[in-house]
Amino acid sequence: SAPAAAPTTGSAAGSTTTSSSTSIKTTAADPKPEPIPDPKPTTTTITAATSESKSKPSKSKQSWLHRLTTLYNESTGESELSSLKNAVHQASHQFDTSVQNLQNARQSYALATSAHDTIHTQQSALLLKRQLWDDDGNDARTFADLTVRESCARKNLLECKSKL
């Protein structure tokens, strides 16, 4: 908006005539008077406050927005749905972890069972031929070694079974 000119008298082209409330500007090309609004300092102050509030929200505005959001969430049930969604997500994650642990335990048990069965079969076959063992003690050492391995395999099997 253009600032109001100092009051003048006369009717020359392009002159400005002021009255107590509004200014009127006339030009030679446009004989109709064109109103020029008075500058309003309160409008400038409000505009400055508005542009300032857009760049940095005040605490009262943030508090008001937080209260409004909380009220909306409570009235629509959004907060309960969000809590339920989080609980379902956590339960799903725990379930997936439990399933993975169970699969790992089953696989470990299957491997331990296979190892124990193999060792036990070798030990049993050697025991059946006990009368045919050689005199130098190789079969006895093999049997002792198989007994130690069978004992370790049995402990491992029981440990894996306890994890199921």
C-alpha cells in the first residue's frame, strides 16, 4: 500500500487529495478516483506475528496441538489401537524367535541322536565279536575309545532333549 501524501489543495492531474478517513488518488488517464487504504500498524504487527509463528511454533500452540491430538486419539480409539498393534508385533516377534529356537533344538537333537546311534552300533558290533578280539589289545583300545565317545554322545543327546 502506498503511503498517504501530505494534504494538498487543487485539482491538478495526478494530485492527491486527502480527507480525514481515506486517501483518493486520481490520474489523467483514469478520471475515476481510486481509494488508497490507510496504513494500519496493527495489520503489520499481526502479519509479523503470523509469519514468526509459522517459522517457530510457540509453546502454547504446541501444547494446544498436543492436547488436541491426544483428545482425538482418545476419542477415536487410536491410542488403544496403537497399543494393541505394538503388543501384537512384540508377541509375533517372540513367537518367531521361539519357533526358530525350537527348530534349532530339533535339528541339534536329530544330529545328536544320529551320532549316538552310530557310536552305539559300532560299540555293539565290537561287543558281539568279543571272543574274536586279537591278542595285541587293539580291539580293547577301540572298545574303550568307543565307550568314551558313546558316553559323551549320550550326555549331548540328553542335553539336546532337555532343550525341546
